[in-house]
Amino acid sequence: MDISSTGLRVLRQIAESGSFTAAATRLGYTQSAVSRQAASLERSAGTALFERRPDGVRLTSAGLTLLRHARTILDCLTAAEHELTGTVPRTELVRLGLFLSAGAVVLPTALTRLSATDPQITVTTTEGTTPSLIRALRAGSIDLAVLTSRPPHRPLDGESPRLHVETVADTELVVAASSTGPFAGRTAVHVDELVDAPWIAAPASNSEPLLGVWPGLPGRPHIVHCARDWLTKLRLVACGSGVTTVPLRLSPVLPPGVSLLHVEGAPCEIRRLLVARLPGRPTQAITAVTRAITDM
């Protein structure tokens, strides 16, 4: 089987991005170049590696097998490059992914603890939604991911082998509203009062749901602003431009002018904070970073 390192990198990026177009953008290639690499990989492997679906591209079982070996090969090539160029890292690197609101609270606390206990470890971070971070874990682009799930907390994806998951904490979902707006001075709001509220939400896609609107809200929500950045969303809340949902554990970092409201008349929404990685024996550095997060 004759497969180039470029082909393996394309395989890994398709697995992470979930589409040929997104993989091409991230690699700086044309889509046709990525498609040619994918076709060449399948010819060399003698079997289908990619499953084209309405919501994107997923790896077949053969593709996942090749991906597992690709991670090892590409890591070895990177290590060889460091040795040959004399740029061997002096610290242990852990690549951490976080869902969109975790960085504000989880990351600073974990990094502060880690700098005191394991200063030889360097952590780099990337932010994304839970589905995109799961793909990045499977692709080997990150070592750990801080994710969120909702009851009944099923497996994070349907791929095999299952990811190794540790629970950090459960937190309640609440509504963030302006401290001087219609809900000023209150600590709770009835779900019926939210039906016609102006919502600030993150953009949705086929694979990633609308974030920011109260789950199960009757009718079609009135969305006035779309933003992925949490500071943008909360600043818009503070100036009275709308309301959004946030995990209660985000309360220590709220900007002035934002109040948190519990929702009455609807089931309590609980979100579980998780740390996930690929199965198998982790490195000491990955274990240390995991401990810094789970001991919060």
C-alpha cells in the first residue's frame, strides 16, 4: 500500500472537518485537490474510506482503521523533524479542545493549577462545538476535549472504540437577561414569559443545534442576534438587546449589567461537563491536565 504523508494529513483533516470543502480550506488546498487525494487513498487501500452523507463526510470502518495508524505515523514524522532540525520541544505538549463557554471558567483555573504542579507541561487550546471537538479527538488533532452533554448522557458518538470520558461536574442551564430590562430585580422567569423574548443565539447547522435559546421553548423563537463569541452575546444581553441561555457555572465571569434567571414552569435543564480522550493508556502530561480540570 503506497500512501503519502500528504494523503494521511488529508485523511486526518477530512475526519476532523467532516467535509471535503472544510478540509480544503483548513489545509489551504483546492477542493478538487482534496478530492483527488481522497480518491488516491481509496485506490491504495483497495476499499472505501469515506461515506458521503447529507450532513457531510464520515470515515468508514476501514477509514477509521487507517486514521488510527495515520495518527501514529504523522506523530513520528513530526518527532523526526524536530530531532533533525534540533528543535526538540523542552516541554511536554498537550493539545486541549474546549466547547464554546468552557474557556471562560474552566481554562484559567486549570492552567493556574497546572503551572503550580506541573510547570513542564505546555497546553495549547482550540475552541469548538462538542461535535467538532469529538471529530478532532478522533482525528488526533487534539489530545483532550472538554465537552458538554445533556441527559440521558448517551455515548458521545457512535464510533468504535468508545472515547474515554470522565465527569467534571453537572451544572444548571439558566437565562441571562439585562439587569435593567423587563426582568430586572428578579431571580426567576416563567417559561411562558420567554416565548416572545428576543433571543441571542449561536448559528446552527445540520449537525450542530441552535445554542442560546431555551430548550423546548414553545413555538418558533424570535432570534435577533447570532454570535458564537460568549463575550459578544453577554455584552448584547447587558445592553438590553436580548436574552440567552448560559450554564450557571459561568456566573463568576459575567460582565456588569447581566442577571441570571432560573426558569420555572419547565423541566430543569442540566448540562454535564466532561473531559474526553481516545481510549488507551494516556501520557503523564495528559493525565496531569485531566486532573487539573477534574479537580475543580
